[in-house]
Amino acid sequence: MADVFVSYARADEEAAERVADTLRTEGYKVWRDDELPAHRAYAEVIEERLKSAKAVVVLWSMEAAKSQWVRAEADAARGAGTLVQATLDGSIPPMPFNQIQCADLASADGSSNGAGWRKLKASVRALAGAAPSTGTKRTSRRQTSICVLPFQNMSGDPEQEYFSDGISEDITTDLSKISALGVVARNTAFTFKGQSVDVADVARKLGVSHVLEGSVRKAGSRVRINAQLIDGESGEHLWAERYDRDLEDIFAIQDEISKAIVEALKIRLLPEEKKAIEQRGTSSAEAYNFYLLARQYWVTGNHGDPRREERVMRICSRAVEIDPYYAQAWALLAIAQSNLRYGFGQDVDDGYAAAHTALAIDPSIAEAHCAMARRLEEQGREEEALAELQKGLSLNPDSWELNKALANFHMFRGRVSEAQNHYQKATEVMDSDYHAWGMLTACHFSFGDKDNAHDCAKMTLQQVEQVLSQDPSNGAAISFGVSALAALGEADRAREWMERALLVDPENLNMRYNFACALARDIGDKEAALRMLDSALTRLKGSIGNAEFDPDLDSIRDDPRFGKMVENAKKRIASRKSVASATARSTV
């Protein structure tokens, strides 16, 4: 039987043949369905070959994502632990396969030595073992690759979790700048957060040669970081070190860790890569600490509660007060201000000045474009706003903030397909984002894709429960939990959560809007949905969101009361926008 099974859509046969031939030159026995015997049933042979293969290479494309055969083969391989994924055209694998690493063959120049090919071959080698010699000298070797596991917070204070997470993310970012080293994405590594893991198992699952793990203890002005680099195959510790320093030395510690890994792995660090690693955005450990804290509140805070934005604004203001040239802090400040002004109708700066400052310091700060686009959107300049968001995304296609902003922009205009793509990307970048998972649920339901909708609802509920274990009063998390429960058919439990949330966070109007969606789409209580929607729209000071186009509200859209609610809300918002637009023009 073959070592490797290749799954693909019929339209991608030429590419599949090229992949199969490349793996054969590596010494592997490869099977794809061009070798089906004439005397046996198709399904019978496929099942047999799938079960016997040590590695199943699934080649994703837009066409493959639509193929029930490809999805079924991928699902069987996932269950067997033999799945290896690659994208031929840059398409993101469909749910739930988007949560597993995927080699990118789309940008390959015809050579089988590019980063995507190296990742693919390393994963096949991890599952199928080293290919037997073919008598031909082989020059390829396993790519040196690494997963940075989330560093443990040993401070004895859960509130310090943001700091240990920030250190882990920064080390991942630093190592990603080294061309000779393959690095597992942050979101994939963080799926192991809080788990007791076997390093060899992690290395095998992710197809990496090495794993970095560690811990952080921060107390006052002192920080202790333990780190160890482990060979994924042998379990041997290649390098370990403990750093016990002043907090001011945090950047030096990160640099030393990155350089020690380079030396231990015996890989070459180019001069420009060394320079890139040493660029931190700020030289102030105090400002850096404040920025990490603000970003943690931004990511995990209560959406729909202006106190989240107010807290982020205060902390970022302190960060840029300490270091006026900290572009990332200026950009996050801009987003918080923009949300407070346009989302909650508060009389604060709209973030344009802060965004402009961020870009003046560092033109590559993608997130600053969110606030600039929001001002244009509020002025009715939608094409310019979209162009601004797309400009930001071109600077950083993996930006969580830009993908969320673009997803919301399209969703609020009824462009569900475009929105779905960006929500999907947001979950890849930040798999704990219950909001993006919840919106993906709505997207799939709007297309009648109940299977994927239910999968997304399960992920939403899982992430919501993690948030609520830390913050039981988070109204936004509760509201998305309600939506997920309703989507999964647990209407009674959804109503219980809803009742509790209205007591805990009654002023969260976004939460009330989400409850209306759940009541309309899944629970089927139109009267309750209209009452809940009315309680949100009549008091909303900011945008009415996507009520006008939201497919979740389709069951109540024809009710005259719905139209009246939306029109009244639009008139109020239009009046506020005209004032805001005039003010903004006078400050440009």
C-alpha cells in the first residue's frame, strides 16, 4: 500500500499530479485516484487507501472546498490523525479544517524548495517517516521548524496573564522573521494554552522539529523567565536558561532568547533579520507593559460596554505619555476613541488624530487605518472607507483588527459572502474570538449550511464559556452564548442565560440586539424578538449595525413594526452624523 494518499478536486488534477510526482522523487509511494482499478467500486477503493495511508495530503482550492468527496476524505484523515493540508490558490480550508496548519503552495515559483513545499514535506515526513532510499542522492532535508508554546503565568495572579501571553507572542513574531526557520502561527500554538502536553506529541501533530516552552513570573519591577528548547523527536533539551532581571531588561531577554535558539539550531541569522528582531516599537518596558494590558482588555473585554473602550483609551494614553513614539499604542488608542465616538455616541476625539500620529511614526502600522476608515464611513464616504481598510489589510493580511473591521463593513451592507471570508480569517488569527465565531455561524445559516453553522456555534459556545469562567458578567459573551445555544437547539437554556444577562448587564444594547437575532432566527419567538430589538434600537446612540440587512432577522423583516424601528433609528443616527461630519471637516 502507498505511504501517501493525495485528495483533490477534479479541476486541480494537474496540480495534484505535480504534488504526487514531487513526493515520489522524495522516495514515497504515492496514490491518487488516477490509479483506480476497473473491476472495483470507487468508494470501496478510496476507503481502503485512506485507511492504509500513513499521510493524507489534501489539496484545498475554491473548487476542493465545494467537493463533498474532498471534505469527506479530509474528515476521515483528521479522525485518523493522518491529515496534511496544502492550499493551491490561497483559499482558506473550510470549517473545521481551518483550525489545522496548512502549507501554502499558491505562491510557489515552480520550485519544490519554497517555504510551502518545505512545510508540506516536513509534515509528510513526520507522519510517514523518512522515505526509503531510491538509490538517487537526495539533497532535501527536514526543515528546521518550531512551535512556541504559550509561556505559563507563574506570577500567582491571573491578572498577569496578559504579560506572559504577550511575551510568547513577541518571541513567536521574532522567530518568524528568520527565513531559515519555520514557525507555527500564534493561534495554532495557543490551542495548547493551559494544557499539560507531551512535547513529542505536539511536535508530531504540528509537524515541527522543535518546541519552545517556558514560564514567566512578574513581580513589581522584577521578572523571571524560564525557557527551554526541546527536540521534538528525541525529547532532548537542546538549550535551557533562566533570566532573573529587572523589568526594564525585558527586551534584552527576548533578544537573548531568540539568538540562543538560532545558535542552538545552528541556523544562519541574516543581518537584516537581526535588525528586524531588535525593533520593538518602544524602548520603554513600562509603556510596553501598559500596551500589553490594554490589548488584553481590548481582545477579551465586554463588547457593547463602553467601559471596555474607556479602559483601553486610558491605558493607551498612559503608554503614549511615557513614549510618544510608540506607534502600536497610538493605533490602539485610535480604535478605542473611534468606537467611543461613533459606536457609543460619546463626546470624545474620533481617533483620527491618534491614527495619523501612529502612521506618521510608522507607516506600516496597519491597524491605524481602522479609525481613519471609520471617520470616512460616518461621513458617508463608503468607497473611500473601504479603500482605507483594504490599504490597511495590504500592510498586514493577518491583522485581526483589519479583518474584523472589513468583515463588519461588508456584513452591515448585506455582503455576507465577503464578510464570511474575513470572519473566517479572524478566527484563524485569534481562535478565542467568540464574536467572529458567532458571526460565522450567522453567515453559514444565511447560506443554508447548517452543518458548518452548528460547528461554528459549538466553537462559539466553547470560547464563550472560557471567557465567562473569568468574567461571569461579560454581557457580550453571554449574548453570543445565547445565540450559540439557540443555534444548537437548546432554547430553554438560551432563555435562562438571556434572563440572567438582562439582570447583570441591562444597558448593553449590543447584547439586546444579539438576543433579538437569536429569538428571531432559532427560537422562533417573533414577538419577543421585536420587543428586544425595539429596546436596543430606541436607545442606541451609535450605528444601528446591520439590522437593515441582517439575515438573522429575516423572519421579522416583513413586520411593519420592524421597518418603523429601523427608520426611526436611522433618522436619529443621520442627524447625529450630520453634526459629526461638520465637526470633523472643521478639524481636518
